[in-house]
Amino acid sequence: MSTDLFHDWNGSDKSALSQTLVLDETLRDGIQSPSAIDPPIGKKIELLHLLDELGVYQLDVGLPGAGPHQRAAVKRLAEEIRDAKLSIRANVACRTVIADIVPAAEVQQETGVPLEVYAFIGSSPIRQFAEEWDLAFIEKQSVDAIRFAVAQGLAVTYVTEDTTRSKPDDLRRLFKSAIEAGARRLCLCDTVGHATPEGAAALVRFAREVAGPDIGLDWHGHNDRGLSLANALAAGAAGATRLHGCAGGIGERVGNTATDQLLVNLKLLGHPVYGPRDMHSLVRFTELAAECTGHVLPANYPVVGRDAFRTATGVHAAAIIKAQRKGDKWLADRIYSGVPAGEFGKEQQIEVGPMSGLSNVKHWLARHEIPADEPLAKGVLARAKAATRTLTESEVASIVRELRQEIRS
């Protein structure tokens, strides 16, 4: 089916985002949510495999310097990547403290799996004031840690926490010192969800100007203002080549950019990696991550939520049903949905409720192989119109039985 049936105003985003890849932080930043449960290693391994199926470039496997339990999990995940010959890469988070980096170097040596160290330190003036740090201290901590990691054979990404509230002159000095010390990437962090899409793009352009063309740029965002997905896409369009996310948007406070929503948008924009990728594992990944970290996905959560592809509204249902009658799944999946359900292993659901029309009822009856005679269909609709919510399958079935009994008698 040709996309001539709708005009796509999003076309300019497609080429701008073609170089971006997704880095998942569910097992590190995600489980820093105060409501999160740290999943057992078996669940972490299952999530790792699902992310690999989805084509996610890299997974933050944890903080090996946080203690023996975390170090063991990091090592086990690295071993799984090696032994299962997965394509996904691994990184770890470390403070710009040598004691944090030593366990990462040990795990890399023990497993033979390359680990990229994301070495982080706060850079904003508000953080400097609270911590009683000056810029010289931050710079020295950063340079010493990066040089040590590089000497251990570790790739390093330099992470300035709260980048979106940091001064340009401070960032310029820190970025240049980090690159001279051996960092090959910079991670720009919207640690407290301060940025807007315009601000995210401006920061990426600034970092590119300072770092030059050979240094990679990451974007790491939080959702305090509800802008994390928009910010990530804006950062990617401006030149960030790794976008961070967590399953279901979990994370500290109100959470991080949602990995699954990043993947949905990159697929729909025709991204060269994610566009052709089979995304049927996306629902399982997001549901499993929510389940094993103790989160509940809202009913209206995009793609994965219970209501994502449900409608009981008459006009909407009628359009979907007309498309289905044409025998055209492509059309039926897009006539009233900006996200085609079938691309993610789901389907459009037409239900019956107070906002329904006769077509909803007839569709329900046909789906259950019940002759849709007018008196029965109109009777069901009358009952639905008197309800205060969408009816469940069992409620509609009960109404149908009652009305058929009445009609027969």
C-alpha cells in the first residue's frame, strides 16, 4: 500500500536521525528509581537478549564499583554477551574515581569482553556550589580517572552530569581536557529534566563545535518536564549519535526517556537500522522490564499499554471496519492509528461502549460468529449507550444471550 494516502510532514527528521543508535540504561539508571526492584540475574539476561533482538546498540550493564553484587551481575552479563555471541555491546557507569574503574578493568580482563566506561561527574554551577567543588577540582578528577581507564585498555565516554545547566566556558574546558586525556565520546546529560527540545539541540551543536567531528556525542535525558522523548529526538537530529533510554521510561523521580518509545519513533521514521528491524519483541521487553522492576504500565502507555490499540468510539471503529472489509490490513492498521499495531505484534481492537455506533456491535457479533440481525444489534447498542464505560467481552456476551432469549420468546 502506498503512503500516497497520507502526507508525511515528518520527512525532514528521517535523514537527520539516520546516524543515531540507542543505548539502554534500564539495568543501571532505570533501577535507580526509588520504586524499582533490582531484577534477578535471570531476568537481566532475558532483557539483554530481547534488547539484542531489537537491535539496541549498547546496554549499560551496571556499576561494578558499587559492590560485590553489582560487580557479579556486570560480569555475568558480559559473559552472556560473549558466550551467546550477541551483537549488543556493554558499558558500565563509574564515578570519576579510580576505585570505581578498577572493577571494570578487572571484569574486562576476566571476560575478554570490551567494556566502555561512562565516567561521570557533576559540572553545573549549582552542583559545584552544593558539593563545594571548583572547576579545577572537577577537571583534575576527570583527567586522572580518564587517563587511568585508558591505561587499563578501557574505552571512555566522559559524562558531565547536569550538562543542560552548565556554563559554556566550563563545559568547553572540561570537554577539551577530557578529550586530551583520552575520552572518545562525550555524554550530554539532562540530569534533572531541565531541557526543552530547542535547548537540547543547541547543546549538541555547541558540543560538536568544541569536540570536533571525530568525538562521539551521547544524549541522556530525564522526563521531569515531560519532554524527554522530544528532547532525545531533537538531540539526535542535531548530531547526537547515541540516545539513552530505559524501558517504560523508568528512572529516578519521574523517569528517563523511554527506550521503547525511541525505538518506535526511529522505526517509523525509517531509520536504517531500526526501520527494517522486526520489532515484535518490543512489547515483551517493555512488559518484562516493568514486571521485574516492580512498575505498572499505564493503560494508555504507547504501543504496550492495554488501551494503545483499543477503540469503542463509533466514528473511529466504522473507519477501521470499512478498511478491514476492503481486505486491507495495511489500511486498517493506519486509518485511525499513527502507530501501526501489526509492526509491533499487536492488532486493532474494536469494542462496545456508550460512545459506540451500530458498526461496533455488528463487528463484535461477526467476530464471535453470531448473526448480526438488526433487532439484536440495536438492542446491544441500546444497552451499551446506557453504560458509563466500555463493556468487557463477558458483559457484551451476557447482553447478547439475554437479548437472543428475549427475541426467541
